Amino acid sequence: MQEITQLLEEKRAAARLGGGQKRIDTQHSKGKLTARERLEVLFDEGTFEEWDMFVEHNCHDFGMADSRVPGDGVVTGFGTINGRTVFAFSQDFTVLGGSLSDAHARKICKIMDQAMKVGAPVIGLNDSGGARIQEGVGSLAGYAEVFQRNVLASGVIPQISMIMGPCAGGAVYSPAMTDFIFMVKDSSYMFVTGPEVVKTVTHEEVTQEDLGGAVTHTSKSGVADLAFENDIEALLYLRKFVDFLPSNNREKPPVAKTQDPASRLEMSLDTLVPPNASLPYDMRELILKITDDGDFFELQPDYAGNILIGLARMDGAPVGIVANQPMVLAGCLDIDSSRKAARFVRFCDAFNIPIVTLVDVPGFLPGTSQEYGGIIKHGAKLLYAYAEATVPKVTIITRKAYGGAYDVMSSKHLRGDVNYAWPSAEIAVMGPKGAVEIIFRQERDNPEKIEQHTEDYRAKFANPFVAGAMGYIDDVIMPHDTRRQICRDLRMLRDKKLENPWKKHGNLPL
Ligand code: HXC
């Protein structure tokens, strides 16, 4: 018995040491924490229960029989984050570069399967050189097993990927199928093929950082949702982020206590929209003024800035915010913003998070680059996402709601539950100038008449009353009253029940 206990302790010590002190020091010298240190920061103190600490790979080729480390380069298990159960895996770069073997993959699959059974989120802390090269197809099979589980878990339990080191080749496709990807600046990168291959095939010279670093993926590709300065910041924000989410698709997101009164009026909002309809204003200001304590967990802030997305709380309950941003491209919808918002709307819908939509949209962005890029299909993604969403939907039109973009942005016609307009709202097929240029084309050489027609059009449509008369707007509210109204409506909608017709699945315009 004593021998076994001693052996157990030795094995545990070996597992905890991973690839050894030298490699741990190297990891630290790159500003990175080790796999276990990361889990310590992520989970409530002392709550992480490790599984499969003694698992070893079964490869004998290329001298691998002598290269076994208990745990095989990934730490897996579960614990609590602010009291709620979460499963996680954390790849250990000090063990064979965190590379994924068949055994390593089986450990990840085991916690994913268990998370599905109990309905708890899975967080992956990725720091890996990819497929274990010595194992060949065994590791490829392992990846595919993980991919399959990512897909089955999608929409059932929240899945979050934190990229904290290399993530290259086909390995990127597991994070890509999770709900959110966060990255750490300067120490993480993701690409399908690295700089060397890029140079050989396309003759482009590009650094690892430019090709797939955190800044690239949060500002150019939109692959990642946020970039953090270092491991500690990343993991602390991750804890905060998890607090917004339900544990699974059958639960509602957790309600937090708040000191911020739901009835708070915000008088400064009455002057947020400038009198001149072509001047921009910052939609972020509206978000910060209506959400609990001005706390907005914005996602993808540096990508497709013409739309803002993120999580916040209203009256203590999590909401997803989607808002056109007049400061960027006048708030037009384009390819990137449509994709960005569509995926977020679908996430909220899958996980019972009500959606608050703030609308100031002059339409879809015109131009050949948009048309050639497939704005028709991409814009349709957002339309589809809003139309299929059955969660509570509250919409506020602050100013422009023109054309197809009016329909798309959670309009009444897409089963918006409560749709408001501010007095400054303009709801029309297009802006007065464009409309008159088309309707009165034959009078275009008569500036006086054109001016008169423009004024007439503006007087008729540059207000919320035509839509109000048709019941497409439930009420015209004063800007200062916006928070109070939304909080009341969300309370009223708490037990909303709406189901889509049975189907195997819809055919989202991918
Ligand atoms: C086995 C690996 C490994 C791998 C790294 N190591 N990657 N062992 N399989 N994939 C080992 C190294 O041999 C080294 O061992 C230790 O990990 C640390 O690696 P270093 O190279 O010293 O670290 P660094 O200089 O930081 O470079 C990191 C790296 C590099 C850029 C990730 O190691 C690298 O290029 N690795 C190969 C990446 C790769 O091609 N992977 C396959 C991708 S294809 P020692 O003993 O010296 O410490 C793929 C397909 C997936 O993943 C398909 C899914 C469908």
C-alpha cells in the first residue's frame, strides 16, 4: 500500500512537472503561464479537479517509447467559475510542444462528453504545435473526434477557445467551431498554413504575427472576438465572460444583483442624436447609458466597426446588444458587419439570451466590392438569424431605418416583440434625397422643385408616425426613457414561448 501511495505521488509529481523545469522556464520567459498555472487563474481557488493525470501515449515509433510524460501534454478536468461548473482542457506546451496525440485527444473528448451529459460549458486553453508528428494518422483521427464533438455540442453548451500559443494547420478548426475565440497578444497565433508555406506557394513574405497574430484576427479577419495583453488579463476576462452565459441551452442565463435601478432615466440621451441627420454620433454612448452600471462586454470591437455587438445586463439579466454605429461607414450594413452580427444573434438565440437591437442604418453599403463579395448572401445571414430567433427581441430605432436594412434589423415583421422609435426616427425605403432623385428624375434640372419634393418626402417619412400608424412601431418613446422601457419589456418577456416549425435544420445562406 505504501509503495503504491509513493508511486502515485511520484507520478503526480512527474505530471505536474510536465516537460521539466527547463521547459517551464522557457515558457515563463516568453511571458506565458504553464497549463496548470492558467487553470489556477481561471477556476475558483482549489476547485479544479483533474482527470486522466496518468494517461500516456501509446506510440513506439521515432523513439517515443522513451518519451512519455503522464498526462501527455494536456491537463483536463472541471471546476467552478464563480460557483458554476465548467469543464476545461489546457494544453501543456512543455510536453512535446503541447502536440495532440491520440491519447491527448481522447482526454479532451472525455471531458467534452461529460460536459454534454451534465450541461456545462467547455473552455479550451490552446497552446499546441498541432498534430503529434510522430503519431501520424492517430493524431489526425484525434482531431476529427474533437471536431465531431464541437459540432454536436454547438448550440447545446457554450464552447469557448482561448488561444495562448501556437494553433496551426487543421488544429484551427476546433476553435473555429466553438462559440468564441479569444487570443493573447504577441504570444498566440492561428493560421492554416504558416509563413514558410505561404512563401513557397504565393511568394508572399509575412511574419507569423502579421499572418495570424491576435491583432490580425481581431481587426482583419474577424476570426477572433477579443485580444488580451497577457495570460492573466485573458483568463480574468474569461471568468467575467462566463458569468453572462447559461450553462446550457435549456437554462436561462444567470441573473445578477444590481444596484442600478431599472427605472433610471438618462436625460442626456435626449440630445444624443444631432439635429442634422447626416452627422454621426457614438452609439456606444447609448449602450453604456442604458445597460446596468454602464458595463458592456463588447466583442470584436476592432472588426466591422459599423456594427457593435456584445453582452451586457439590464435589470440584472444578461442581454445581447446589436447596434448600428453611425460613426463608421454611417452605420451601413456590409459583408463583414452582417456576418459579425448574424453569428452573434444566433449565439444569443441558441442560449436564451434576449436581444436588444439599436437601429440607425441608412441601408446596405453599395459598390462592386460588396456585390462581388456576395453581400446578397452575407446580408441574408443577418436577416435569417433575426428571423429564426425566438428569444425576446426589443428594438429601438434611434434615427435612420432605411430600405432592406429596416427589415433586417429586428423589425416587427421578423417577430420583433417590442419595437420602439425615438422622435428622431426616419423610417423609409431610402433617404429623402435619393428617393426624390428617383421619383422626380425628369425634374432633376430644376433645383427649386427638387428641393421642394425633398422637403415633402422628408415631412412625410422622416418621422416615426407612418410606421406607427401601421402598428410596425409599438410606441414612440423619449430617449431618456429607453432603459426603463427596455427593462420593463424584458421583464414582461421573461417567459416568452415561441417555437419554429419542426425541421431537421434550416438552410442558412452560408
Ligand atoms: C511533436 C512537437 C510538435 C509536433 C512541437 N514539438 N511541435 N512534437 N509534434 N507537432 C516539440 C518540438 O520538437 C520541441 O521538442 C518542443 O515541442 C518545443 O518545440 P520548439 O520547436 O522548440 O518550440 P518553438 O521554437 O516555440 O516553436 C513552436 C512551433 C514549432 C512553431 C509550434 O515547434 C513547430 O513548427 N512545430 C511543428 C508544427 C507543425 O507542423 N505541426 C503540424 C501541423 S499540421 P523538444 O523535445 O526539442 O523540446 C496539423 C494537422 C492537424 O496540426 C490536422 C487536423 C485535421
